Amino acid sequence: MSNRAEAQAQIDRTLRDAVAAHRVPGVVAAATTPEAPIYEGAFGVRSLESGTAMTLDTVFRIASMTKAITSVAAMQLVEEGKLSLDTPLSGIDPTVDNPQVLEGFDASGKPILRPAKRPITLKHLLTHTAGFSYEAWNSNTQRYYRDLGTPATQTGRKAALRIPLAFDPGDKWEYGINIDWVGLVIEKATGKTIDTVFRERIFEPLGMADTGFVASPDMRSRQVSVHTRQADGGLAPQPLETPIQPEFYAGGGGLYSTARDYLRFLRMLLNHGTLNGARILKPETVARMAENQVGELPAGTMTTFMPDRSNHVDFFPGARVRWGLGYMLNMEPGPNGRSAGTVSWAGIFNSYYWLDPAKQLAGVIMHQILPFADIEAVKLYGQFERGVYNLAETQR
């Protein structure tokens, strides 16, 4: 067996063994260079209840992996002069146009609000420095949703986005509903819904036929069930979600996709904005998106206040992590092979991707498990990443 074949077989064993040991119910993973995919594999089942085998065309709810795609669409409009990164946003919604900061709650439980010290820009939204938060990782925001009866973001209602800021724009980094707002900014700039924008500007040019905000009947037949991690470490399959008619398509987390489709998106970025003759972004825009946009503001760590939705998040303990225009940025090499300058992020159902411009590698690994940052899923992510870099070495 050649060194390359052995390296591919080792990745297969790693993923297959994780399924056999009941660490995860099923997994699809893939990796690519700019020229072509170098690995893809599917192991386990879509549901522990049905026992249907995972396949390479299995459909996942990619949740916050949507954010990178929304960010690319926004940067297309920046290139065209239809949006500006640094101009204060206006005409979007009072929540964004005239933001309020939540300072706490008074003795009667009423929210204490004040006007934000500065306006929100597109750059603030793309870098998660606007002040918006998520209820899973901010206790004041969680209380605001609960006490005021604000609908959750997964309801698809615009009222879910109309919440005050956790801090003044630009003061810090905190993960939040920012990219949902970017989706609405894109809609205002184009006069089209973002599902149409994405289809016309990204999915069709890249051949991403299995990606969209609405799962077709064919996609639905190939969809994975979410599994919840139990206290004893076991996994319980859940029914497929009930489709809804949302008031807005969630640019921060609403897409369905496959590992193969998402790998095409990552390969486009590795190729400086082009794939198979389709130009999605200019090379300088791709480079800019992967640069540190938040200065010395620490990023990427989150403390959970909803343990059923997420564990604590700190993928690189002790390391400097920052944020680009759409994704997390490693400022130093990672433990499993990635270079300094690698960008990455994830979806709440434990799907993950990374893109390493220095070593010209990108990968994606997909599960459907809650809570986020599942210990077993994150461990397998690291093992897969290490295997991909070992495989790449056999081709150099």
C-alpha cells in the first residue's frame, strides 16, 4: 500500500472506530486542496433509530456554518460598492439603526436600557463586535428573552432579532445574532431575499445543488436526525424538525447542505475566490476576510448558560484567537496541523470546517449532535484534522 493510500485508510479507521465505539452515531468528512478533493468518507448511520447508513450526499443542518456564506455574499456587495464596511447602517430596522444597550434589570425586573455610544457598521456585524449576543452564551440576553417573551431565533420570527445590545459596538467580541442582521442588510441592498441572492451568486456558480434554506423532498429523504448527548454519554435520536415558514431566512444559521457542497465553497476560498471558472470574490477580498479584524480583542470562547444547547466553548485553550470578516482566526499554529492564519468555525449541531491558506488545505466534518462543542465530536474533529495533514504530507 502506498503512503497516500495508507494515510487515507488511517482516516477511514479513525472515523469508523469512533462510530464503532459509539462516540458518535455517524459522520461525513471531506478535505481538499485548491486543485481537488483529497479525502471523503461516510460512516455510521443517519439515525440510531432508523439505522439508515450515512452516505456522502447526506444532508445536514449546517447552522452557523451558514455564517461564512452570508459573509461572502456581503463582501460581494462591498466589492460592488453596494455596501460599505465602515459606514453606519441605516434603514435596516430601529434595532440596528438606533441600538440600545442592556445594562441589566431594575428591582422590578424591568430592563435597564440606554442608547449605544456609537452606531453599528457592517464590519461590527461581520466580526461579532456589534454588541448582539445569543441567549445560550449571555445570561442577561437569556433573561431578556424569557422575561419579555421574545421568541427564540429558531422560530424564524423577526421579533427574535429585536433585542438590545450586550455592550457598545466595537468594545468587545461576543458571538451573537449579528450575521442574521447581515442577511437583512443584504436583502435591503439587493431587493431580493437571501435565498435568491445565495442561489444566484454562490450556489449555482459553484454547483452547490444540495444547499438551501428549504430542504427539498429529495434532500429531506437524505437528512440526518439530531442526536442529543445523554448524561451517561449515550445518544438519543430526535425526530426531524418540523419545517416552518420563517419571516426571514437566517443568514446566521438557516442552511441545509452536504459535506461535498460545503467543500466546494471552501475550495473556492482556497482558490482565492474562483472555482472552475466561476469568480465569486476577488483575491484581495478573500485575503482581507482572513485577516485579523478585531485587533487585540480576544475571541472564540463562550461560557454556556444553556447546557442543553452548548457546552463551554474554547477550542484552543491558552492560544490567541481573533476574528476575521466571517470566521474565527488562529493567530498561532494549532495542535493538529493547522497553520497560523487558519480560519474556521462550526454549526451548533457539531459540524466543523477549517481553511488553512498557508498549507493550502481545507476540511469539513459533519455530525448532528447536541449540545454544541460535544467532547467526542470535537475530539474526532481534531483527529480528522491531524489525519488530513498527514495525508497532505504524502502528496508533497
